[in-house]
Amino acid sequence: MLFRSMTVIQRMQLLIDAQATILLNVAQTYYQILISEQQVAVLQHSLALQEARVRDVQGRYEVHLALALEVSQTVSEEAATRVLLTQALSNVRNGRRTLAILIGVSQVDGSLVDEILVPDHLAPTPSYVDQALVNRQDLLAAQAAVKAERYAIDAAIAEYYPSVTLNVAGFL
């Protein structure tokens, strides 16, 4: 009976651990989207600047004030910025799709905001580590599994123990 209750406790803790893992994935995805959206804004501004530089260098090249190499390098930098912008846009799109799957909706539209206020005073890091070790559901599940197996071993020993004592008693 104790074996079954420990197994039930272990499974419950594994489910809680899976839930915590999903919540962590949601938070990581959410903040990755925020980072990617900021990258998109920066890269769009940078691309506009790169396009202006290309026009400037091409104009200077036409009046023989710049080398063809300068034009090529400027065009190359603009192309590299376009690639980075395309990757950042893809990251935003993929992140929103992943977030939609994680939270169980068809799609995530609109702006995402981060309004979490970080407290002025934080506890020392070791206290957070201690709290995490006490509350980690995967560790608690492993402890419950060990207890369940210990009860199973005790039950197996108890099952064969009387026969061993009878054999010893019979031998004497």
C-alpha cells in the first residue's frame, strides 16, 4: 500500500515538474520575442541608414570621389543588415507561433509588454538556490521513487524472511 502511495506521489510531482517546465518555456519564449522585436526595430533603423550610405557612396562614385571597392563594401554591409533583419523577423514570427502553441491559442497578435518591476532589494543568491532545491518537483519525485522502491524491497524481504528463518530453525 505504501508503495502505491509513493508511486502516486512521484507521478503527481512529475506532473507538477512538467507544468513548471512548460511555464518556464512560456516565459523564455515570451522574452525571446521581446528581444527579437527590439532587434527588428534596431535593424530597421540600421537598414535605413545603410541604404542612405549606399546612395551617398554611389553618388560619390559617379562623380569619381569614391572607389568601386567602397561601393561594393557599402552594398555588402547593407545586404548583411538585410539578412540580420530577415532573421530577426523570422525569430519573431516563429516565437509567436511557439508561444501560441505553448499557451494553447491559435495565434498571438498585438504587442507584448514587459511591465515586471524588479525589487530594489533582492535576497542573496544562496537563498534562492536553497529554495529551489527544496521545491524542485523532479527531485521530490525522485525521492518518492526511492521511497517506493525501498518499500517494495522491504515487502520482498518480508515475503521471503519467514521461509529463511524456518529453514534455519529446521536446520538447527
